[in-house]
Amino acid sequence: MLQQENAPCHTSRASRTWLQALSIQVLKWPAQSLDVSPTENLWWIIKRFVSKHKPKNLEELKVVVQE
């Protein structure tokens, strides 16, 4: 099951056809409701955590994000 924000690019005929071809179910979700999107909340948490740890290179960033 896929949860998405229903942005116009996600609801295009091509996108819907591709999801159907792969038998991917899409969770019913209000259009572009970022404030209630679990993904947006997760990104906010990750950004806050990364900014506290101040990684100096890509490898450190990978470690911090995985934590």
C-alpha cells in the first residue's frame, strides 16, 4: 500500500496507470495535505536530528540519518 500527498504529478494518468500495472494500492488521502502526512513529519524529525549532530561529510551524514 502506498501513501502519497496526491500532488498533481502523482495523480496523472501515467502515474495511475503505472501503479495499476504494478498492482500497487494507493491509500485514500486528502489532496496535498502535507501537515498530516507522516512522511513530512518524519523529514522534520530527521532534519532536526541532523542539524544537532552537524555531520562533516557524506559518510557522517549517512550514519546520523540511519540513527
